[in-house]
Amino acid sequence: MSRQPPRRGLAERAAEFAREWSVPRQLRGADHRREAAEAAISRTLRPRLEEADRVGTSICPYCAVGCAQLIYARDGRPIHVEGDPRSPVNQGTLCPKGAATFGLMTSPMRLDRCLHRVPGATAWREVTLDWAMDRIAHLVRRTRDETFVKDLPDGTPLNHTLGIASMGGATLDNEENYLIKKLFSGGLGMVFVENQARV
Amino acid sequence: MPQWDLANSDCVLVMGSNMAENHPIAFRFVLQAKARGATIIHADPRFTRTSAMADIYAPIRAGTDVAFLGGIIRHVLEHDLWFREWAIPYTNIATILGEDYRDAEDGDGLFSGWQEESRKYSPESWQYEGVTMPSALAESYVDTEGFCEATKRLHEGPPPRDPTLQHPRCVYQVMKRHFARYTPEMVERVTGCPREVFLKVCEALARNSGRERTTAICYAVGWNHHSTGVQIIRSGAILQALLGNVGRPGGGMLALRGHTSIQGSTDIPTLYDMLPGYLPQPHAFKPHSTLESYLDAETSPTGWWRNFPKYAVSLLRAWYGEAAAPENGWGFDWVPRIVGDHSQLPLTVAMRNRIIRGLFVMGQNPVVGSSNSLLVQRGLADLDWMVVRDFAETDTASFWRDGHLVRSGGMRPEDIRTEVFLMPAALSGEKAGSFTNTHRLLQWHDKVVPPPGDSRSEHWFVYHLGRRLKDLYAASEREEDRAIRALTWEYPVDDEGEPDAEAILQEINGYTWPDRTLLPDFEALKEDGSTACGCWIYSGVFPKPGENRSRARRPDGPEGPGTHLGWGFAWPSNRRTLNNRASADPEGRPWSERKRLVWWDEAKQEWASPDQIDFPKDKRPDYEPDWSRKPAGMDAISGRQPFIMIPDGVAGLFVPSGLKDGPLPAHYEPVESPVANPLYGQSISPAAKRWEHADNPVHGTGDPRWPHVLTTFRLTEHHSGGTPTRLVPTTAELQPEGFAEIPTELARALGIRSTDWVVISTPRGAIETRALVTDRLRPWRLDGRMVHQIALPWHFGWVGYATGDVANVLTAVVGDPNTGMHENKALTCALRPGRLRRAGGAGVAREAR
Ligand code: SF4
């Protein structure tokens, strides 16, 4: 976290510069990587992670290498994400994508409300989660009932609908994929169920 | 193979992958191997950071991988550099084929069995002498005359072999003839790779294989995304099996997969053709009309897949619970039948043809990621409704406002009748669950913070959608609604209504029915309805209450064996290296001390290893089936046959069943290629999947209007369809806009300098982007003319901080016959300096939203 030093006059700043300048200290024999490098401001800084009231284990949401992460949070919000040093996969490291996980969770472009676009509309409108869920369930039932085929003319069973499709899954949890396959395929008879495995 | 095992390799061939940039953290293990003296090879059309770190860089023309690998296979056979003691017992190299087989050499690129009317192969003539082999794939059934009866012959004895390799129809002799023309000169002519460089690659691979040494191959979608993708991977597998680099430390094939849980979503497939655990989705035109016929057709007589009925019945019990009973085939009728290919590419066409009317999109961005983006966008405009679930507005969600139809296609949002929902989704730290990584490792992630606002997990969404639909259908008495009514859908939920992910993982793991005692592993599964299991290969991940093994976080210490059995859970049964029986010789002794992994412990009468054994633990190496008793299942697999999932227990160099484009790899040109095939009269793969549609034109070989080769690639800083990085400030700043890599000679000829605007076009469409003039791509002289290659990163779209035109506007709906994967790594295009004239004035890429 950044802390701005208060504004001061020129003389005061010059004096402080002389006091803080590391070269004289190095000449006096201080280690240039340790004491000599210390400044007043660095003595007051504390690691951000100390502010966390919770840390949990996670896995990088980007690629399939599966780097382990630690998520630090305070008051129910993430404050930092880093590689888990225990992991034999990544040993604490992350690539530029994995290191962007905190930026992903806190992106200013993130959406937190349900949006709905009426056919032909030129803009979104906000709707409640409940309304969206009811409306989607209704549409699924209507489309399914209109397109369900029980069997072929020769009696071969089909029990399917070609009218509803689903895409996605490779970014989701195993348990989520399981529910999707179970409901969409096993419950509703959808066959166009696909994820990114082929793309 | 586990990624960390790459550190034990003596040689690593990276091909079809830019591993340093796209799987950077896994590439650390390649560099560790290098630091220990391993030879690193990169074969690729582009010189990348992976090439920069390699000892040998082999440049090849995009789409010529089979020619390159086929050349290595020929070299290894011709100079007797293969690992005989390993390959003769552990592969089908000595197996004798039937008399009807004709090789592509004799058919000018066509194997026997080609049927012109249906444009398909029949694999009847590819069988072993006197035996019909079931496929080792999800669908074991192959459509041949009397299949089920013919495969029963496997109970009577192993397929005929000639261990002296003299028989003219043994696989060794067939392969030698098949690859005879893949000489270094031919390799140079087809791939453009200089002969000396190619020979250096051959020598490095051969030198680093055998008893004492192992070589690994790492590949990614640079192999898959061709009309011959599966055969490219097969070529790599054949090479590894010849060299004995399978199931051994530092040896194997590592598929570097893209998304965090893409492996998990293949194992528990949100895919059309499979049920969880690689069981085939029933098919209307196969003998799948009843459970009995399905089990009969799909159960392999020999090998591990003999257990198939246990897995299928336990899945049905998990899905349909009480309603599943022997009288109704455990609910098998309710499982929907497929009638053809319903994968990603035909799905796109089906939207456009108004077969599909409603669409869910959960964490995917098909407008950017799917081939032929204009066709996709028109398809979305043809839908009645679409539900997009993501963490932000995606290009797909906003196609009706900002897409190409509106910007340059003359449509107005008012004309687009699709009802669209955009629902905020939770990310991994905001929900609990497991991901399966690229080496089959299940790793749990915790819920650390709540998701913002109305964001919810997909657990929540699918669970509550299911609840509502069960309510809507509760009163129905129609037969077609039985499945949704019968579906078991009871999961404990928390105060926010979030279902307990561990309860779902327990169902996946399996339990006894009806008292729900968790199962220790899949060996406990039964076919009598007394067990329920959502995905048999994951069984063992949750063996007891409170023991979620995907959450285990106990790595080996520095002195440990390095298999890390206490970190996560690898399916099946926590085995880290598959087929690891092959790391010991037929007698059960390690091939060498240096490459020790599994061995037979005579005192304990069992196999020993720091890994879990991928073989029956107490099966003696000298066990031989008693053929007089017609053994079935694992009883028919000897103690010397490590490949237990394959009906005859050995690796298939030649594949008699299961492939749709030939039993051996042959070089075919990409569907859109600048040149004709130098090897065969059959220029492109005859079986390549094509979908005729007015919106999907494809041109023929050597069309002068599209003279340059085009390939696509990915950047370190962006992820696939781009949503999770183009919308994040740091990654967007690192790679802020789209571009195309253009070779210096071509740029000079056309007067293009770096940062200039250029227009790239194909028969599907045109895009504009900035030029990055570079020597990373080299031109080839092919049959007397110069061919240039252009490379495009494909992550970009109009949403986010980092934008650019959509590369997939250029690509075609054309794909591999086995997987339906698109051919986006090798096509052809035209290039000119300048910009597109678009209705909105400036190009899409630079327009502010
Ligand atoms: S940190 Fe990078 S290499 Fe590791 S899983 Fe994430 S995206 Fe993949």
C-alpha cells in the first residue's frame, strides 16, 4: 500500500535527503543491500499480507498447468493472490496470467448484476436474479417441449432435444461440469453439450 | 506424465507447442532437465522463446508435422535405433495383420476400406489376422459386420504374432513399407526443415532413449488443430512406443492443455459424445437401443474395459436413484441418444440453420474462440434466447450491439431478435470446487471470499435451474419428462443457497446404494445397482467422510521420491505415471537403476514403486492366461502386458479399430494449402470433416487468390477467448492490441513496415490489424515457388482494455475426422497494406465503445 509523505519545505527536504542518502552510509561500511538501503519510509512500511484476516488455498483459473495459489483476504475482499510455495507444480511461482488473478477478481469491468436484453432492444436493462432464473427456466421448458423428439419413425428411442445447446465447462469446477452434464443431458435430453476441449 | 517428471528427461521434444510462452511454469521443468544436461528440441513454424531456449530448433511449414515425425519413425526403423527389448513385448509391432489390408502406399494416399459414397473408412480390412479388435476408445464398438461375435475370438488366445518380425504382414514390415518414402530429402521438401537439422533431431531422440535414458514429447493444440491432428499425435506416440519412452521416468507424452479444468471437463465431459469416465453417449444408429445391447456392444471381452457394465450401471444409479430399476434398464432409456456429430463446429452450423433455438454459454467466448466468427455471430442472431454467464460482459454477450453484423454487416440491433441474459459468475477463489490439471491431478480450491453482488457459481446456477425445472415438470405424466422427474437432485445448500461442492464430489466418487457409504475406489463398483458413482475414474478421491483427497497438500520433501502422492489426487487411484508397469522389463526388473520406477518384489509377491502401480498389484510377471478356460477381462492380460486399457494389453503402433482416417499416420496437406501433396495423389485427408454452408466457403489447393500460409497462436499475457485477460488492467497493458507477425521478405515486397495497418482475408472474411515485421517466420521454397507464412494471435475482440479484430473471422469450419477439432493452425490467406472500409468508419479494432 502506498503512503504519501507530508509536504515539506525545501530546506527540510534537503536535510532529509542528506540524512537518507545511502552513499555516505555505504562508504561508512553499511551493507548496500541492507542497512544502507533503508529509508525512513521503508521503516514504516509493513507487508500488505499482515492485514489479511483470512488466507485460503486456490488454483490458478487460467491454464491447465494447475499452479497453486494463496488468496489473502480482509473483510471479505481479496487483497492479494500469490503462488503457493508448497506446490510441487509451481513452487510459489506464477506466470503473468496467474499473477493477474488478483486483477481478475477486482477488475473494474467486473459485472455484479444480472442484465437482460429484450429482443430488438438497443441496450441492457437490469433485472433481479430471481426474475432471470424464473424466465430462463420457463424458456428452457418451452423450447424443450417444442423440440423434444421421443423416437424415430421406426421406433428407435431418441429422447433428445436438438433445440437447446450449451457451451463452456473448461473454466469450471469438476463438480459444476458434473451438474451441467447431469441436468442438461441426463435430465433434459440436450445433446448439443460442448466445452472448449476442441477449441 | 506428471509435469515435474520432465526434469528427469534426457531429451525433450517440444512440438505443436510454444511451451515457454504458453505453459511457462511447466516449462521450468524442461529447463531443469536442460540444466542437468538434457537436449531440448523445438520444432515449430515460428521461432519463439521456446526455440530460443532449445539446443536444436527445427523450422517446419505449418501443417507438415506428420511428414516430419514420419521421417523420424523411418530413420529409427531403417537404422535399427528402436528399443527392441521394450517394443517387441510391449507393442503390437510383431502382430500379424489380415490379408485384406492395403496400405496408403498402394492406394496413392488411400488406405483399404475407403467408401466413396459415404466418404468414410470401414476398418474391416485393418484387423489382425482372424481377430476383430474393439476400439480402446470411449466407443469400443466399431461398425463392422458381426462385430460383437467377432471380438469374442479374443477369449481364445492373443492375436497372432511373429516375434522374429519376418512375416510380411507383421506390423513392423507394414510400417517399414509405409514410411519408406519419408526420407530426409522428402522431409526437407515437404516441411522445409533443412536435412542436417532434421538428422540432428533424429540422432538426439535415438541417443536419449533406451535402457538408461528417456525422452519426453510435449505438445499442445499446435498438433490438435489440424485436419490431421489425431494422426500427428499418433505419430508422436508411435515414436515414443518404438523408443520405449512410455510409462518410464522422464519419458512419455505430455499434452499441454489450455484451460484450468479442460482435463476435468473432458473426464466429466460437458461434451456431446461421452458420459462421465469415457463411457460412450448412446447413439441412435448403433446397437444401443437397450441397456443390454449397449453393454454387449461396448464391453471389451478382454482388458480392463471388461468392467464397463459396472461403471455404466453405477452412473445410472447416481443419476436416477430410486427410479432406476432392473426392469427399466436402470433408466438407460432416459439418457438422450445422439444421431451424429453434435460437437462445437456442427453446433455453430446448427445455430445458423435454426435447429438450435436456445443457448447457454458458461465461461466461454465463442465469438472470439470459435472458427468462422461471422457464421457464429449470424447464428447467435438467429437464436430465440441466449444465457451468458461470465465475470463481465464478453464479446459473445454483446454481439447484438457491437458485433460485426452491426458494425459492418448492415444490421441494426433492432433487427436482432435474440433475447439475451448476462449473469455475473463467481471466480475460483469465490467458490469451492476441484479442477483437474493437464496431468490428471485433481486440486481443490477453497472459497475464500464471497462473490460480488449477484455473482453466483455454476453450482448455484445449475442446481437452482434444475430445482425450478423439476418443479415445472413435477405434475407431468408424459414419458418424455420421466428423466427430469427421476433425476436425483438433493444437495445440501448453505444460507445463500449455494450447494455443497463436497457433496457433489462424493457423488462423483461413489457410494453404496441405498445407504450411501463412500467407496474406497472403483474396484468396489458393482453392476447390480448396489453402487452409485458419478464418474468411475475419479473414484477414490473422497473415500471417507472428511477425506477430500483433492484437497491434500503434502508434497514430498527434497529427500522424497518426487511422486508427490500426498499432493492432490491423480486419477485413476492416485497413479502419477500411467502404464508404469512398462518401466520394468518383462521379468519385472527395472530397465536400469537410473530409470527405476516399478519392479516386482518376489519376497512380497507384489509390484513395488514410489508411485501407485497402474497394473494389478499382485499379478506376477510370468502370469500367462489359461486360454483353455476362455479367460475374460484382466484374466486375459498376461503379467508382461502393461497396457491394460487395450484389449490385447500392448501399445498399438498400428491401430485396427477406432480411427476414422487410417490405421497409420500419413501426410496430407491442410484442407487449404498452397501446394499439392508431394507424397500422394490424395492431397488432403479424404476423411477430413467439412460442413458445406454458404457462410463457410473453403477454397481448393493452390488457389492463387490466397497465396500465403496463415497460422494462429497464443500470447503469454492473454488467455484463449481473451475475456479473463483483456479485461484485466495488468495483462491488457502488457499486450494492449492485436497484431500479425509478417515475415520481413514479404513485408518488404508489399511495402509494409511494423505498426502499419494491414488487411488479411480468406474466403470467410477480412480483418484489419497492425503489422509486426519479423524474421521469426521464414519463407519456404516449395516446388519452385516462394511461400510465406503469417501468424496471428487469436485472443482479441472488441471488449476490454486490450482490443483487436477477431482472428477467427478468417478461419473455416473444417476439422479432424476423429475429434471434430478445427483446422486453425494451417490455412491460407491474402494480405495487403491498408485498412478495411467499414460502415462505422474506422475498423472495429480501434473503435471506442
Ligand atoms: S500461473 Fe500461468 S502457468 Fe501457472 S496455471 Fe496459471 S496460467 Fe498456467
